[in-house]
Amino acid sequence: MHHQTQEPPIVLRARQHRDRLAFFGNGGDHSYADLLRRSEVVALGLLKGSDDLAEERIAFLVPTGIDYAAVQWGIWRAGGIAVPINSGAAVPEIEHVLVTAGARRLVVTPDLISTIGDLSARLGLSVVAPDTLAGSGPLPDIGCSRRAMILFTSGTTSKPKGVVFTHAMIEAQASTLVKAWRWQAEDRIPLFLPMHHLHGIMNVQTCALWAGAAIEPFTKFDADAVCLRVAERAYSVFMAVPTIYNRLISWLEQTTGTPAAQETLAGFGAMRLMVSGSAALPASVHADWAHRTGQMLLERYGMTEIGMALSNPYEGERRAGSVGVPLPGVDLCLVSESGEQIDGEGAVGEIWVKGDTVFSEYWNNSAATSESFEGGWFKTGDIATFERGYYRIMGRSSVDIIKSGGYKLSALEIEAALLDHPVIAECAVVGLPDDEWGERVAAAIVLEGGRTISLQDLQDWASERVSAYKLPRALLCVGSLPRNAMGKVTKPDVKALFLDKNQT
Ligand code: MLC
Ligand code: AMP
């Protein structure tokens, strides 16, 4: 009897759109048939004659576009777990990801090989260029409960943790959003977000490809390039973080009155849907955008561990400063400090979430996994209130988590890196409010024996150790750090040191 291979859900979906475009733009036009073919080649090449990768972790460092998607799907189709690597990461950060995930193979394009420094020799890593992959034979059956992907996310521990996604979770997240936001095969979207985090990977790429829509890939966000294509009416859907909306507003201000600005405004106005998320969208930016373009941004709230949980409605009031209501299938409640579930108008508490989109484990870290759940609920650490039918995010329960440019950063991770500096004796990292970035990383340090260091020198030194977006943007050298009676650094007082200084 002929055996029909059980394929990852997104691959099955793609078979319905074989002749449609999956990717377009400067990197060329590529159909779904092309993506299916290329991902099969990657899968067979990775299998090298074995029947199944059996959840081997395959790291990959490949530019956004058809190549990235083909490698990601290829790993899935061969039965592996895809571990995307941040192309802007520092070598020690990549090492942490590879070692924690236990990845022995890295798929990397020649243009990005220098990103990994000496790691292949040091870790005995097998490095493979995607276009050298080839093979033949059948592909394994991929059940939905299999693990598919690990995304690393910073948090209240000093090193990022690996959030494990199964195919079932990916299916739940994509199908929920495709329905809620009415994705259609005719949609076209630009993709300029980093491809090692949820927003770019799931909300943009996976949802678009789930729906049979087309993606224009960019290696990074560039306002000039994106606005030019918006003016040409290249897109129907747009998804970005608040810092990008700030940049677009600056671009529109700088070009006011030019024909290019007029066309760009009209292009934004004509889109079907524009979404903001990953960090709080100031109500002033929401209003400014609506005033300029006529578009009411749809703000939603999510997290790597839970996918998207709250969303303003596609139809109905999109309220500035609010994140709307739970998406279908998401169970959500607010919990007070004393651990009681609270609801009703004006309730304030930590967001706890349950549902098919929620992850079930941090990779190889059962202690962190069990700490983050209670009674089956995932505890997000985000504080929200419920007002007139909508949720509003008020902040976070931990001062050690910073959101800058939509990236979640761990103050503890940055402190640990800075403490490796030979003259830094103590340090405390905080997030300062910032109009462009949401928050900005600031470091208060105590130096050994009367030494000094400039911000620039500190950044130059630290850039070998952490990604650019984690670098301190403000520095204070102090004689001692503010501490409480227990000897613990009091972060609100550290923040006050910077804010007081700015006022004088
Ligand atoms: C970069 N710079 C920063 C910075 N990032 N400064 C302060 N804070 C930061 N976070 C500096 C650079 O070093 C550079 O400095 C200058 O800003 C301009 O750099 P750039 O290269 O133009 O910045 P760019 O790389 O374009 O970054 C801006 C950005 C990017 C907004 C496009 O940060 C971005 O793509 N953010 C999205 C992150 C994201 O996808 N998060 C989702 C996580 S998932 P100099 O001195 O060299 O000029 C998630 C779940 C959910 O949150 O709900 O979605
Ligand atoms: P990450 O861990 O990178 O997935 O980031 C998830 C975090 O981003 C959440 O825990 C929130 O703190 C924050 N976040 C995401 N969307 C929003 C939003 N719309 N408003 C405020 N914070 C948000």
C-alpha cells in the first residue's frame, strides 16, 4: 500500500498554494512550489540517508527570505528542531544558544559565516552551507506533538532560556491569527523584523505562508526602502514594533510636502491592516498615526512563551493604549499579589495564560519550566488592568526586564557581561524611559581603584560580548550602588540617579 507521509501542517497548507508567490522583491520571485522543492532538498541533505532527524537541534543562520524559510521548513520536514541564530549576536551569545540547545550542526550561508567567529573549531560544530545540501529518498512522518523550534528569550535569569515550540503550537498560533486578522492569500507584507524572535517568525512569516500570502523580505528595517515600496502600494498588511512606527513618523516629518511623502501616506492609508506589538505603543503615537494616515493601528499583546494572547478587534473599536481582549482559544486571567484571581472593572493583576498556543517547556530546564507555571497557568510577569471591556498593560512585575526597540533584555544578563570587565567592581543595569526606544539601557558602575571609563569605551568593549541592542546607552560611575538594609541593590534608586542627573 502506498504510504502517505504525514507532513508538518504548514507544508500541507503550502500544497494548496503551489502556484502563488511566497516571496517577492529584490531577492526575486519565488512560488510556494519553489519553497516546497527547496525545503525538500534541505531536508534530504540534512538526513544524509538516515530516516529521521528525531528532534536533532539544527541551528541556522540564514538571511531573511526564501533561503531562511527553505532551511526552517527543511529542518521540520526532516524531523529536526530549528534553532534560529541572531545574525547580530556576539560570539558568546551564539555559543550559549548552541551549547544550551545541544546543536551539533549549523546551517549557515557564506556571507554570515564570520558571525560565528571561532565557534566551529572550538565547539566541534559541523558547518553546512544550504546550497551544498542534496539527497534523495523518503521523508519521515511528522506528528503534531513533535518539537519543531526553539527560540531563545531573555528573562529574569542571567542567560536566555530556550522556549520549545511544537508543530501543534505553531499550528494553533498561525490558525488563530490568520482567522482573527483575516489573512488572505492576496495579502502582501514586508518582513524586516529580526528572524530569531516570535514577531518576525510567527506573526509575519508563518502567518503569511499559512495563508498563501506573499512576503517581501528585507535584511533589516530601513525607512527609506520600506516607504518607497509603501508608496508603490506593494503591501496590504504591515506589522512592526512601536520604535519602527516612531521612525516612520520621523521619516514622514522629514519629507513633509514632497510628492514621495504624499504617495507614502496614501500607501499606508490604503492598507488593509497595520499592527503594532512587542512593546507598549504610546497612545500619542496611535493618535499621530491615525491623524496622518487614517489608519487605526491594531495593537496586540504577546510573548514568546504564549504567542499572541490579547488583541484589539479587527472590526470594532481599536482603543489607543489598550491591547484588547483574549484571542479565541486563549484562557486569560488577572491574579493579585496574594495569588487570587480577580476580575471585573478596574481589576489589576499579573496576566496568567492557558491554551493551545502556550509552550510547555524551556529546553532542558525543568526548574525554570515548573517555576513559571502554576496550576496549569503560565505566569507572564506582565501587569494589566481591565477597563471598559479591554485589557491595558501597566508594566512588569520584574524591574530586571527591559524592553528596548521591541527586544526583551535581561538586566541580569547585561550586568553579568559587564562584570567581566577588568575594572568594573559592581554594576546595576536599568531601563530608562525613552520616546524612541520605549526604554533605553543604562548602567551604573563602581570602578576599581579610582579608574574611569567612558561610555564609548564601555560600548566598544561590551560589543564583543553582547548584541548591539543590549549595549548601555547611558553610564554613571558611582562610588557605591544604592542598597537596601539586606544589601540588595535597589533598582528604583538606581533609575532615580539617572533621572535626577538629567533634570539638573
Ligand atoms: C539599536 N540601537 C539602539 C537599540 N538598538 N539604541 C538603543 N536601544 C536599542 N534597543 C542603536 C544602534 O546601535 C545604532 O547606534 C542606532 O541605534 C541605529 O541603529 P540601527 O541599526 O538603525 O537600528 P536598527 O538596527 O534599525 O534597530 C531598530 C529596530 C530594531 C527598531 C528596527 O531594534 C528592531 O528590529 N526591533 C524589533 C525587535 C523585535 O522584533 N522584537 C520582537 C520580540 S518577540 P549607532 O550609535 O551605531 O548609530 C516579542 C513578542 C511579541 O516581543 O509580542 O511580539
Ligand atoms: P518577548 O519575551 O521578547 O516575547 O517579549 C514579550 C513581552 O513584550 C511581554 O511579556 C510584554 O512585556 C511585552 N509586550 C508585548 N506586546 C506588548 C504590548 N502591546 N504592550 C506592552 N507590552 C508588550
